[in-house]
Amino acid sequence: MREIKILEEPIELYKILKFENMVGSGGEAKYVISEGQVIVNGKIETRKRKKIFSGDIVEFGENKIRIQVK
């Protein structure tokens, strides 16, 4: 699991996928979230603008990341 440092919280879920290059674009990020392909803290998340905070774990495909505030 990788740890990702963000400058401020919360950050929207789709932005994490986009900024960490887990998807090719913001549109793709929103699509995979709406299709139920993203897991946040062990539960499927379908809200594109779900607020992500320090300590949250985001999973998509082979990627698993923990969010930390700098």
C-alpha cells in the first residue's frame, strides 16, 4: 500500500484517482466511481465527490493507497 500526502483535506475522491494517475482523466475517474469499481475504507463508493480525509484507504484495480495530510 502506498501512502499519499495531500496539502489539505478534504479532497474529492475523483481528484485522487486523477492526480495519482490511477485513471487517464477526470471523466474516467468519475465513470469508474459511478460504476462501483472504487473502494473506500473497505466499502464500494459510488459518489464521485465523496470527501476523502487523512487516514482513508482508497482502492482501485491493483492500486491501494492511504491518504495522509502533510
